[in-house]
Amino acid sequence: MLRQLVRRAAREGGRRWYASGGTPPPAEQGRSFGREGLSWRDALLLSTGLLGTSAHIHSETQAPFDEHFIARPAAIVSPAVVNITTSSAVGRAAMGGGSGFVIDGEEGLILTNAHVVRREQRGGRGGGRGDARLKVTLQDGRSFKGTVLNSDRLSDLAIVKLEGCDERIPQAKFGDSTKVRQGEWVVALGSPLLLQNTVTAGIVSCVERKRTELGIPGSRTDYIQTDAAINVGNSGGPLVNLRGEVIGINTIKAAAADSIAFAIPVETAKFVVSQIRRHGRVVRPYIGIKMLDLTEETARMMRDRDRSFPKDLHEGVYVPQVTPGSPAEAAGFRPGDVIVSFGGEEVRRGSEIIQLLGTDVGRRHQAVVVREHGRRVALYVESEENVS
């Protein structure tokens, strides 16, 4: 099937490629094309949808698709990627630890996943400061002791500081995960199974995979889905675009599939890093409710179970549980409420409420909830700091 697509693209390329003017752009003049006017490589790209039929073969703003289009971003970010070995794995043959990358070359700060280092923190479960026995190995082979400055359970991110590193080391550059598009190429770097300096590549399968779809408890972030190979030990390594910019932090893979993996968007990482560097912890507002996005299907299930559930309510944020002693309980929230407005804005998803809560603690928010038989009630809740 693929060969047929390539042949067809090559046959039609000469007739359709330069339909707007009939003359190849300067960048394409002198290239070696097939007898139908299109090289096999560009025919393959065309057949798989990587090139549009109404555009030039290469855009000047995009990295060229040659044999080095994966090697280039890998070479840019690879010097900043590190291997992290936990104390439980040091001196043992058992696979353990994970990956990370340098975000501040002068201070020797490493970003990684919280689950890579959390068990090594004093105090056991949860985030916070702690003395961690970590071995951090740079790409040049040098190893240093690492100490966890802080970790954040809700985002699964942590910052590790190198001890005894007195010189500036290469650091990675953050990109912008809000500009990531479905189908674009990405490169994953890390140390799967302790195999340091491993590079894999793939595409962005989904730009915003909901945490509710993945069933990840306690998470406050959605994920970038990719088919780039991410395995045990890749956790904490960077996912980069073709410009070598970090757009995600490799985190998890689907246990039953080899081509479904997930990364934390770099915008989430930027927030966590700024909070830890500014406050020594991640400060988030908290009101104390569990949230479930209401859909047509879930609304129908609610009505089948409870006749008092509003008949004309099909969207909003369902509240299955209110935490005892929380600001939400003090404000009058009840299990079974459906939030349709928060902070003066209509809401359909729990993620929208989290966004509207912002980053400031102590703000007062108005929420409009729908209760039995469609009764609407306005509640006022003041957020507190969420200690993660």
C-alpha cells in the first residue's frame, strides 16, 4: 500500500507540484528529481502527508527533511541530558533511576520526574525538600552527587541540584508547548534501561491528552501523547522539537502498547520551576473538591440513577466529593453539584476551573452550581494554599 502511494505521488507530483507557477522555486532548482519530476524521498513525504500539495517542498522556516533532520535536534540537546541513578540502584545490577536534563548550567539545576527521585527523599511520600542520595551522570561521563531541591506530586516534576560542579555545563532550551501541533516530529532523549544517551523519534499523536482519559490520580496536568519510544529509565528526559527546544518531559508509556507514550507539557514545567525557585515550593490555590467533566453520556447515567438530576443539563463540572473541612465545604458545596460557572466564566471542564483559580492563594471566587430539578445556587469560595 505504501509503495503504491509513493508511486502515485511521484506520478502526480510533476503535474501538481508547481501548479501555481510552473517553475520550481530557487531552492529546488538543480535538485535531482525522478523521471516524473519528484524525488522518491519527497514522494514519500507527500504520500504520508508531511508535505502539502499546494506548498513548496521546503519552507524556509522549517528544518529541512534530510538524513540529518533527527540528528540535528538530538545533537543540540544531547549535551544537557543526564542519567540519574537512585541510591537503591547504585552498585546493583537491577535497572533503576531515570533521566533528566540541565535547565540552569551555572547553578547545576536538573529537571526530572518526581517519581524518579521521590522515594529517595527524607520523609517518604509526598513532595518537599529532602536529602536524596542520587548519582547524576553527565553526557561527558562525569558523575556528581545530586540533591533534590523540591518535588511536586501534582505535576510529577522535581528539581535536582548537582553538588561539587564548579563550572558551567550545557543546558537545554525551553520551547513553547502551546504551539505544538498534532503530527509534528519530536525527538525523545534519555537513558532507558540505564542505556545512557539513547535517542528515539516519532510524532505528536495528541497535543492534549486529558489526565482523566489516562486515569492518573492526583494529577493536575494534561499530557502530550507521542509514538516516540519511551521506556523505563526515559522518565524525566526531554521531548524536543526539530529546533532542539524542549516541549515536554517524558513521563509514562502505555503498558500494553509500544507506540503510546506521554510527556508533561513544558509550560507546566515552566510554572513548577518558577514556583520552586521563587518560593522553594509550588504554591497552588486549593478549594477541596473532586471534579468530573459532565458529558451527554454521564448526564444520561446520572438521570437514570437519580430522577431529580436536571433533564436539560448536559455539560458542566460534576462534583462527586467535597473534602471535609475544606474551603469548598465552608462555602456550601455538596456532592452532586454541577458547576456551570466559575469566576464569572462558563465552565465545562475541571481544567478550566483550575485555570480560573490562577496561582494566587486567598482569592474569593463565585461559583454557580446546578442542583436537583435544575435549581441554581451561587456560592462564594476563598482558596487556600494546596500543600502537595
